[in-house]
Amino acid sequence: MKLDLTDMLYSLSYALDSVETELLGLDTGHGKRVACLAMLMAKKAGFKDEELRDFIGCCILHDNALTEYIHEELEKAPAVTRLPDLSKTTAVNSRHSVIGEQNISLLPFRTDVKNIILYHHENADGSGEMKTTSRETGLKSQILHLADMTDMSFRLREVSREDFSDISAWVHERSGGMFSEEAVKLFSEAVSYDDILALRSDVKAFLRENLPTETLDYTDEEIHNIAKLFAKIVDYKSEFTQKHSEGVAQKAEMLARHYDFDDEKTTRFFFAGALHDIGKLAVKNNILEKPDKLTAEEFTAMKDHASATRAILSEVKDIPDIIEWAGNHHEKLNGKGYPRGLCAEQLSFEDRLMACIDIYQALTEPRPYKAGMPHEKAVSIMRGMVEKGELDPDIVNDMDRFFA
């Protein structure tokens, strides 16, 4: 399957930014701003195109494990209903770096990215939580560390020329301590006030203009791994839906083979299943995990995740079919679904199949507040939806026989 992985990571960064804004109180766009600062320094250091692309991919995903870290904390203390302010705790730094490093190994980078995320919170003098020095962490981690801490410490979207002088002084004061001397030198030589101004308007455009991208042909295994990472990030957003995207993707692949999709289309359908709920990263957890009935306003916010999925994926080239299959998973044949209210003649077989898989998976998977339904009960509910004109009767019949 052909894919511009950097393009895909840009899109995911929008969703991750929503998580960081909710949990850490950071200005939206944190991941991409960090990537921009790091890119300028890496270019000055002489990174070649392929190495630069992979490094910036790591920068965009440097906080990929935040949702998983939070899930771990809730599992350790299930009685806790509210986590501490993550922006004021250091424990999150090393743990989410370890998990993030493990996650990133799923991505098919072509150059060595080992330990970039693992050490991205380590200080140059070894005073960080892992006690590793810049000699051990390497230049790439130090560049990422400097870019990350700068964006976390200053509101770069509001910086004046005088503020930029203060930022430069702040960075230099930490040379040899928090930051390596080499990283500080690169910051001084590569990052100007005009660059900071460019980050105020369109960060993604700045990245696209300055970072060479490339569409590559990835193997089925590589695409599966990319999809698994994205599904994992989505599913850990809420303990209520853990494993949901993974389950939808697995069933999408199984049924794609049942309906004799070719190998390429089967992989793409699996990919759509893994990404169908990526828009939920933009929905706040107090809505995703509300035990009571949602208010009309909250339900509207919940429904927005389908639109967000489409918006996030629409930024990626060469996947128009995946965008449709993922974005239409809440549409109904009678036109009463969302977000677009499409009706039967506007929905492809694949759209209808993905909608049925999503419902079946949601009914049969266990959640903290309920056990998973047995197959027979789930199909009975889906047949009721068929009678209302919502689901395709032939697909429901096929799924009944296939999963019985």
C-alpha cells in the first residue's frame, strides 16, 4: 500500500494535540511546533532527507504514550476518579517516554530512531530521571528535549521580539545543564524570531514547506503495524473503549476476506477499521466516560468525533476510500445517521459493512460498566436496527452466520 507516512503523522498530531491540550494544558499545536523547532536545528546539523523525515516523525509522536500512561495510572488506583495535574508531575516523563519508545518501534522508519523518544526528557548533565547524560542520549534526543521544553515553557504563539530574546537567554542559561552545549548552539544558529512568527500562522504549512516528504510502498505487515499503533493510541484515550478500534480492525479484515476483497483492499479496509474512531481523541474524557445519559450538547460533542475522523484523515494523500469507510461508520441507510445524514443510495457496501462491524464490536466487547453481550443478543439488537431501516439486512445475516 502506498502511503506518505509523514503526512499520516501530521494528521495524527492534530489528534494528539487535543489530548495534550486536555491533559497538560498546552496550547494546541504542541507536537507540530516541537517538530518545527527540532527540524530547524536538525537541518543546521546536516541531517539528510530520509534521516530528517524519520527524526521529525519521532518529534511529532514524542508524546504518543500519554493516553496509555494515564490508563496505567487508573489501573493501579481504580478508585481514583481524577488524575493529578500531569503538567506538574515528573513521573509522567520517564514512564511515557518508555512506553512511547516501545510504541514507535511499530513504525516502518528507514533510519535508526532508537532512543530518541526514550531519552527526550533527559537533561544533558545527567540530572534527569533516568540519570543519563547527553553523551548517552545522543544529539537527536537532546534536540527534541530542547524543542519540547521550550514550547512547554513559553507561549510561542504569542511571542514578541523581546520575548524571543528572553527565550534565547533562557536556553543559553541552561547550556551544559538541562540542554547540551551542541543543542544550544544549534538553536542559536538555526532558530530566528522570524521562524517563531511563522509558527503563529500555519505550523503544518511551515513543516510542509521545509520538510521533504515521500510516498513509499509499504508491505501489508508495515501497514498493519502503523494501524495498530494508531488504534492503540485511540483506544487508550478512554478505559471505556479499550481495544475497540483493534477489535473493529480485526473483524474488518476477517470479513474483507470473507467477501473476497483482494489483498490490497483487505489491508486498506483493516486500516480504516483501526482509524475509524481517531476523532475520539478530540472528545473530552468527561463526555467519553460519563456514566449517565449525555445531555443534548454532550451528545452533539460525542457525534462530532465522526466528523473529526474525516477531517483528520482528509489531510492524508492517496487514501480517499479509507476516509469514506472510516468517516461513514455512523451513517444509517434511512438517512438518520451522522455526521452527514447519508442515505442508502449514498452508502457503499464497504460503508455499510464498517457500520455493522462497529456496532457488533461495541455490543460484544466488555467495558468497565458492562459485560460483552453474547453473539445472539447482539445480532438480535442489530436485526431490530434492520427493521428500523438503519442497517443492511444481508450484511447482518452474513455476520450472524460468520460469527455464530
